Amino acid sequence: MVGVPGLSGRWERLEPRPRARMLRQVLHAGLRSSFHALGRFVASHPVFFASAPVLLSILLGASFSRYRVEENVEHLLSPKHSLAKIEGNLVESLFPVNRSKHALYSDLQTPGMYGRVIITTRRASVLDPVNLDLVLKLHRLIYQMPVSVPGTSFNYSFSNLCLPDDGNVCIVDDIIRAMEDLHSARAANRSVPALQYPITRLPDGRQAYIGHQLGGVQGWGAGGVVRAPGSGGKGEGVRSARALQLTYYLQARGTLMVRVASLWERAFCDQLQRFGAGHPELGLHPYTSSSLRTDFQYSSVLARRPLLASLGVCSVLAVLCCSMRDCVRSKPWLGLLALLSIALSGLTAAGILNLTGATYNSTYLGIPFIMLGHGLFGSFEMLSSWRRTREEQHVKERVAGVFADVMLRFSGSTLLHLTALGLAASPLTNMEAVRLFCRTGALAVAVGYIYTLSFYSSCLVFTGYLETGYRHGCFCRRVPKPGGLDARPAWYRCLMHTRYQDQGPHVHAPPDPPRPHPAAGNHARPHAPSNPPLAHPHPLAHVAAAGPDPRPQDSHLLLGCVRRCYGDWITNTYVKPFVVLLYLVYISFGLMGFLQVTQGSDPSALVAMDTATVLYARSQQRYFSSYSPVIGFYVYENASYWNASVQRDLLQYAKGFQRISWLESYLDFLAERNLSTSQPRENFTHTLRHAFLRQPQYAHFADDLIFAERGPGEEPEVAASRVFLVAKTTENKREEMSVLLDTLRRLSLTSRVRFLIFNPSFVYLDRYAAAVSSPLRHSLLAVLFLLGLSSLAVLEPLVAVWLGLTLVSVQFGVVGFMTLWGVELDCVSVLCLIAALGHGADCSGPLLCGFAAGRGDSRTRWVRVALERHGVPSLQTLLCYGAALVPVACVRSHLTHTLFRCLALTAGCSALHTLAFLPTLLTFLPPAKEQGRRPGGEGLRQEVECVEMNDSTRVVDQITTV
């Protein structure tokens, strides 16, 4: 226990206490002595600890040549382990998705490479002759558009890259064939063929689903009545259509063809832009397979300047928060150096990621704010503790005292950050974006903690030597004594204002009982002498009488406001009921939002605004939201298709969907020829293969069937089959698709026909809410468990209970209010909620520890003491943190808007709990304050034998006489 002055004296006066409290005292003393020695070591070698982080950051920053961006958005934003991915692999083994993606339509998650465009008209229908000619002209331009690869002389076109059918003909949308037939009929002056919706019949007699190719449709009802878009039944006539969607599927095999396909997608967008400029009557909204990835990462590009603005605003406020009127004791450079320490730690963490081959994505925009909040908290706590040290001490002693006072709490909050982020970064997390973010955030917090202990602490040493030499805190010039300033102008005297130690006022202590220092483990009640030396008294050792502060010029502005105004106001008896009422309102609104939480599985909600993805998704929702994506219904085992009961079951499953089913068409085919639908297996299969599939209008159903050979001379049987279903939807398409997915899956468990359903968009919907919320639950439980475990040996049990309840309350409020603010529960909001655990511990933990460590006096008195000691650094951190968030709100991105709202709510809820709710509730709820004096002679003997003058850095024992 060497290194803690006065420790032996405290052991002699130790009162009988439970063993748990004694263990906490021993651990506290050991940890404080360790940090005291660490602080002395850092203060003895400030040049090394200041230069080593800078050199390491420069070396690791050179690794940005290995900077890589994550290109697989599905890998980031979809659950990593889901049933939909397993079903997709099974479907891929039976019916390759790349071969059938033209039939398995999906909005934003179509596999492979392709180009897609939504064509809208401002007034007339897209089927009108003028608009129809323009659409066909655009189609020919895209079909013949040449693409050249640098270094080669060959020009590629769509015919070289397209997805071919069995006849080696490029697959194009069925609506193109229907429109060409309409155009030919009008050119030949013959009757125009009727176009049905959503299933129409093509000139070759084949039925085709065009519900995703024609949008904003008004149909003809019975008697010529005009129906609203999509309100009619199957096969209603089309009167007009406001939108048209064309998709050009590419087949890219090999590195060269992938490169050519990427160039084709870029040329596709350029061609549409030129065509739209020449024909303003059409609205063109392109979308390609790379649009989602590009627009998702574009948020990082848009946020560059706002992040620099955030750094500038935060720098100004950090300088103001570190400044005082006294030019010597003011530390404006420490505010900038705190931000420099955070920046260096971020650069080091980025260099480590580059060297380990990690990739970057736009969700990492939240990591600088985690580092900013935690780093500023430690910096302002250290500066506040420095101002409570004694000026006549050596700089090394003062820094060691700061370490002993602050680093135990700062290390605890860092451990909570690492616990919350570390568990969410474990393999238990099913969302790759959450896992990568938390892994990077944990690394950044750990590096920031080390740099605070080294770089920022060494800067504190240098500014301490400037203060000892009475040099200006900003210009580093020695400040003359007041006698040398008499001949100077008034502005110069104001700029060089300071107080030398020999000018300290001689203040007589009041006769009332003294105020003990709220240090952990110190329970002796000091007896202050009548004339204490006041070279630089502790800020909390101010006079309890109504007289003025001995040195008001030394008080920090925020500290003076909290000491003289806010502390008395928030603990006023008449204010407490209103604060309790405010907390009840807070809980009520939080509960109202908590009950309305919705999942946000739409990838377009995480991209930059005014991009191709957003404009396309907006048009898609407006014109094509009447029908769901195409759902593949796959029977993956042998089924008795010739059995009437199996046929009824399969037809019943497809009932209510828009569909083009091979089974339904085959049964109609048999009925038209007066053949029984319940034939023996051999007859059923033989007719299917040799009669039905050889009809031109039914030949395309051969792609929906897989036949398995049975043996020589036997008819093959149907080993697997598929049917494409489309459901009628409303505006909440994704919610309805999630419900439909769960319903059909439950049906597949009880059906005697083994089937599964699949669509590429299901990988984003399948168990998305559980995959997103589970990391938050795991982190919250881990933090609460850590608090409970630490209460056995390190923390006071009631402090752990209060801190746990505070974190739960902050989380509850953030979740509720972000829902009321229009934020859904997606991966970005969950990242902010995980980070909010550490942020709440940063703000509320020191206040609770400072209050619980105090002995004697009243609860109200120690609430004020805790607010002065720890509320002011928390307030400074929240001010800088909130100001840094403001420029982020100006970024035109859905991701940054979600980030801003969640982080702003985290800061606001933490501020409410730290500065309002906790100071009020602690005045009448446990823990109770133990009185330092005992009746009888024991307390008097302690006061006579030893007087302890406490501050936050050392305990000075003075032997006195009575």
C-alpha cells in the first residue's frame, strides 16, 4: 500500500464494517495507488508519452493505401444466418436463380447484374401512340448501345451480354413484345389486340404476368366502367397506364465479362440521362445492380465536409469550456489537444483495420462520435480534477493525484464501453453490419483510452509547467505581476489578468462543521483549523456561510453557475415535484413510442437522398405497390401430382394469388380434351411430357419441372417443380410480405407436400427484427451483469443498482422517442442504442460514485457536491458532443439522419438523467448518508488526534494540538 499518503493512519481508525466493504476499500486503495504511480511515471516522461502516439499514428496512417470499401451490401444488411439463405441455396441447386431471375422478380434485391428503368408520363398514358413510339425507340437504343473496354478493339452490346433462353435468344420483358404487337397493329391499320392486366396473353398464345412491368393501371370494368389501378380481377382490360418498368438482365461470366457488364450498366445510366434530357415529357428513373451499393457508400462522401464542420464547432466549444478569466490557470490548448488525442486514436485504429484487411462501410460514420463522447468525458474529468489540486505541489504530484482521482472511474466506463461493444462484436451477432461496427468501435475506444492516458496526460504535464511558471495559457508568455501592468492599457491588463499565490486572500473558516471530501473509503470527519493555508484551496472547500466566494475570478463559468445557481435550484423542495412529474412524462412518452416500434428492413432507408436508389424506390412504391414481389413456390420432393387430393392441396395453396401455374394449366389442358385429371402416374407423366409441354403456348413450363429417371422402360417422374405466385398488397408491402412469409412457412410444416418459398428479398425480411435487436439485448444484459459482478468487490452495491437503472431508463427513453421521431429499428439505430449504454455510463457513473462516497451531512449537500465535481465535466462533454452533431443533420442521407436522431436523443436523455432526474431522486431515495460523528468520546478522539484536509488528489495528515 505504499504510495498513498496517510493510509496507515486510516487503517488505525478503521471502523468495524462488513467484509465486502473492507474488500472494496482494499481494492480501491490498491487501484488508486497503482494509478497514482502510473500518473507519476507519465509525468516523469512527458516527451515520450507525447511523441510516441503521434509517431505511431503517422506510421499506421500510411497504411491507407490498403483502404477497401465493402461491396456486398446484402452481406452487411441481411441476417447472416437465416432460413431464407438456406432455402435460397436449396432453390439454387434445383432451379438456378440466375437462370430464372427474369421470372423471380424482386424490387431492389434481384441477383446478378442488370439494368432497370421506370418510365413515367406526366399526363398521358405510356400506351398512347406517341409515348409508345418513344419507349420502343429507347428500347432499341439500349439494345444497340455499344460498350468498349479500354485496351480492346471489340465493342460489346446487349446481345453479347444478355441472359439467353433455351433458343439462345436474349430474354426481354414480355411487355416489350406486347407493345411491339400494339405498334405493328397500329402501323398496319388493323384492330389493336386487347391488353389484359395483370396477366395478359401474348401473340404466341403464351400467358405472361405484367403486373411488375405496367404500373398505375386503370382498367375497364363491366359495362365499360373505369376501375382504379389494380382494383380489378384477373385479366381485366387496360385502359391506361402511367408507368412502365423495363429490365435488361445481363449474364456476366468471368472477370472480363463482369468488367464489361459494369461498364454497360454505367453506359445504361448515361444513355437514359441523355434520352431524358431530349424528351422531358417522360420521367426516367434508372436502377442497376450496383446502385444500392454505390448509394449506400455515398453517404460517407456526403458526410466529409459536415464532419469537418463538426470538428471545427466542437473545437471552438472545447476551447471555451477549458478557458477561464485567469489567463494562467486557463487551459484553452487542452481543449484542442483533447480533440487531437481523439483524432490520433482514430487514425491509429483505422491503420490497424487497414493492416488487418478490414473493409469500410457507411455505418462507420457513428464511430467518431463514440470516440468523441468518451474521449471528451475523460479529458474534462481530468481537467476538473487538476483544478482541484493544490498549486504549491509539484506538477508530478498534481498529475499523479489526477490519475488517482479520475482514472478509476474512467477505466470503469471504458470497460462498460468495451463490454457492450465487444459482446455485440461476437459471433453471436447475426447482423454483419452491427458486428463490424461494434468490433471497430471497441478497437477505437480501447486505443482512445490508451491515448488519453499517454498523449493527453503528457499535454496536461506541459500545461502544468506553464502554469507553474506563470505563463499565459494561450500565448505561453510569462505574465508580469500586477505592479508591472499599471502602465499598460486596459485591454492588455484584462488579457494578462491572473492572481499570484502571494495575493491569496486570508479567509477565516466558519465555526460550523466542516465539509469532508467525498473520497471513497475516507470516513473520518475532519476538523478544520481556524486559519487554514489557502494557497489554492479546493473548489468544494468553499465557505458554507452566505458570504461570497474567496476568489471568484478563479471559478470556471459553468462551475460558478452550477455552484451558485443550478445546484440550489434543482435541489429546491418546490422544484423536486416538478422534476418527478417530468420524469413521469418522460416514461409515459417513452412507453408510447416503445409500443409502436417497427422494424426497418428496407435497404433504401439507409442510402443517400436524391440518389438513383431513392428515386427508383419512390416510383416503385407509387406505381408498382399493388402487387408483391414474385414468390417462388418450390416442391422439392416427389409428390403424387396425379392424386386428386394432392392436386386440391396445391391448388388451395395457390388460391388467392395471381399465378401462372403449370399444374393449373395442365389440368385445364386435360379437361379441354375430356381426359381425367386423376390418371395413373405413367399416363399422367406421359401426357405431361409428350403432349402438354410440346404445345407452343405451354413449352415454357418445361423450365418449371425437373424429371427424374426411374429405370429402363419406365416413365420418368416429376422430382421437383415450381410455381410463381404474386400476392395483392397495400402500401405496407414489406410488413405484409413478412407476415405472408411466416404464414406460408407454418403451412409448409403441416402440409403433406414438402414445399418451400423463396424470393431474393426474403434474406432481408427473414427474422430481421430478432437479428437486429438481439445484439442490443445481449449488450444490455452483459453490462448489467458486469455492474452486478463489480458490486461485489469494486462498486458500492447501490451505485451499481442506480447505474443499472439509469442505463435501462436511458435506453427505454431513446427507443421510445426515436420511434415517435419516425426512426425505425434497423441496424443503424441499434448501433446507436448499443453505444448509448457506454454514453450513459460516462455521464451518470461519476455523479453516482461521487454521491455514494460522501459521508456525513445531508443528501442535498452531497448532491450539490457531486454536481460541482462531476456534473460540470458531463455538461461540458454534452455541450461539445451536441454541437458536433448539428452539422451531421445537414447531410442529405437517410443513414445520417437516423444517426443524428438517435445520437441526439442519447445525449438528451443522458443529460436529463445526469443533470435533473438523478440529482432530484437521490435527495430522497437510497443510499442514505452515514453520519461521520458518533455520540460519546470516540468521535471526539478522532477529531482531536488527526485532522485530514481532503482534496481529490491526496490526503494530508496534520498532527495538531488541542
